[in-house]
Amino acid sequence: MKRTNKTLLFKSFKYFSITALLMFIAPFIIWQAFKNQDHPFYLPVLIIGIITAILAIVMGFYSLKIILKSIFGDK
């Protein structure tokens, strides 16, 4: 019977905390960009917000992959 790799599991929790942080920051940055459309930094702030949102999605899948690897092991 295999056991759960606890170091890998704690690593995935660290990545999930970063994911949760990005999931709250990204919509706020995008909202601030749309709120200030007449500002000269509108487009760079919007691009940063979209990149942050994409990064949150990627980090979510990556941390889920690490959790599954820690529970079920490598194939």
C-alpha cells in the first residue's frame, strides 16, 4: 500500500495559496484597468491583469497535478 508523499503535498498547498492570492488579485487589477480607461497606463495595467489571471489558472492546474502526484504517485 502506497503512502502519501507529505513533502509533495505541502508543496502543493504552497502553490494553492499562491493560486488563491492570484485569483483575488487578478480581477481587482482588471477592474482597476477598466475603471480608469482614460488613464495613459490603461493598456499596460489591463495586460498585467490578464497575465495574472492566466497565471492563476495555470498555477491552479499545476498545484492540482502536484496533489494528485503526491497522493497516487508517479506512473
